[in-house]
Amino acid sequence: MSLTLHVDRTRWHDHLTSVVGDHPGIVPVAKGNGYGFGLGMLGRTAAELGADTVAVGTYAEVAHVRETFAGDVVVLQPWRADETDAVHDERVVHTVSRRSDVEALASSRPGTRVILEGLTSMRRFGMGPLDLREASRAAANLKVEGHALHLPMPAGGRGSSHLAEVERFLGTAPAQRWWVSHLTDRELGTLRADHPDVSWRPRIGTSLWLGERSALRPRATVLETHRVGRGDRVGYRQRVIGRRGTVVVVSGGTAHGVGLEAPTPASSTKQRAVSMAKGGLDAAGRALSPFTVAGKQRWFVEPPHMQASMIFLPDGVDVPEVGDTVALDVRFTTTTFDRVTLD
Ligand SMILES: *Cc1c(COP(=O)(O)O)cnc(C)c1O
């Protein structure tokens, strides 16, 4: 009866081991909804892959990941003095992004393991190169595990590179270990070659867990089917059906994140059009659902309900049986599956 993520075990594991093999020092990132897999499964998988450290987003996630992972846990969101969820023990490594926080932590909890974060062109958290150097000095009675840089997404074909930015930090605020996010493989390769004494810890989530899309098959269960004729009314909003067909009730609703699109990063008109096709509204106010039946994406009858959705199949399309499953296209970072199975 559930919304299930089927994972092709062999394909997925081949991909994971190849990413791990290509990224010595990798720190798997397990945060949020666990990229669709859940934090517990990611913790267990990280352990199987031999990772000594995983990164979580927030302190509240530490306990979840620890149900399946016994190594070090880096918290990516920076520590703040008023953080009520903060977890302090030997295996938690805190991120500190302001000089004043370094001082506060140094006086309240000397010996705490910390990573000091540099402020990149991303402009989210961190200190500029000079401040980072000063913070590093002020952290003498903390256990500094290295410095961190979170870079914007790779610039793609635009030819720009993160290297100059990274080099500026390395030159100004040296550290033996650098925790880095979103460097390309090529950039990381160059840095490893140019700085053989530095220990590089690439923090990777999306391209690790979701990098082999063909290994991941989300499926919804058909819960009911109802024949309808032109003029019939259906759903909470009693919308009038325009032609004969079948209303199919499938598992998967707003509680799973179905039909809820995160703001699109699409910047071109063409990309936006593609994104519309994945869940936007048409001129008549109909919304295209993410469910595919008989090879075609189908229209919602009305907006998805909490745990189920109603979609419309026009006459002439083979109607699936109750209990059958249908494919759907989802954004994994906003979808919560009822079950994840390794097939
Ligand atoms: C989420 C996050 C990552 C992982 O990002 P992906 O795009 O999923 O690989 C790395 N570093 C930081 C600081 C993050 O917040």
C-alpha cells in the first residue's frame, strides 16, 4: 500500500564503491530526509563503505545517524552559543563559522573538536581568510580538526574554477586538513597534487547517494480505480470530469512530498519549461502528476491528498489493477518514502 523506493542493490553499490574509490578521505553527507533513503540507511551504508566520518546537517540529526553509524559525526550547520540541540561528546565534530563563536566555545568547552569554516563566494557561513587565520590562533585550547570550505556548484562550461579561491585560503590560513564541498574531481586532483601534505576530506551527498539514477525506482501502489463519465464530479473539490475514463487512486501524497515542488533552480526559459512539465499547472489549471501509467505522465484529478493522489486515465488506456504498482518521478531530497527496499 505504500510509496516505495526500490534500489537496485548491485548497481547502487557498484556506484557507491566507485565514488568512494575515486575520493579518498570522502565524508558521506547524510542530512535532511536522507536524500530519500532515510538517515538510518545512509549511516549503515556509510559504515559498510568503510567511512570513518559522516556529515549531518544539524545537531538534531546526530542521534538518527548514530542508530546505524558508530564513527565520527561532523555537524555542517555552524555551532552557536544559543544552540539548544547541540550534542557534545568525543565523536562529534562541530563547525564554527565566526570568531566570536570560537572564543565562546574555547572558554565554555575547552578541548571540543571543531572545524573552522572559511567564507567562500557561496556567502553562506564562515570567515574570510584573514579572520580564519586569527580564529585558528584563538582556538588554541580547542581541538581543531581542520578548516572547511563550501563552494558554489561547479561552474560547468563557463571556465571559471574554484582553485584560486581555495588557494587564497590555503595561503593565508594554513591547515593540515581541509574539509571541502562541491569541488570538481579535476579541481580536487589538482589540489591533491599541489598540496601533498594536506589531508583532503571531500564532503559528498547528492553525487554519492543519487549519482546513479538508474539504480533508483520509485513506485506507487494502485489503491482503487473508478470508472467515470463525462459530467461526473469527483474529489474534495468536486471537479467535473470532461470525458469518459477512470480515476485511479494511488499511494503518494503531500505527506510524502508528492506534488510539492521545491523552487526550481532553472534559470533559462527552456529549463523552466522542462520543470513545468514535471509538475506545473497548464492553462486550464490542471496539474501534471509525477505518476506514469502506460508510458505517459498523467494528470491529477485534483491536488494530491495527504497520503494518496487521484489521477485520470482517459478511455483507451489500459487501466492497472488494484495492487499493481506504477512508476513516478520524484525529487529525492523532498520525498519521504514509506519503504526503501534493496532488490
Ligand atoms: C549539503 C552539504 C554538502 C553536500 O551537498 P551535496 O550537493 O548533496 O553533495 C556538502 N557540504 C555542505 C556544507 C553541505 O551543507
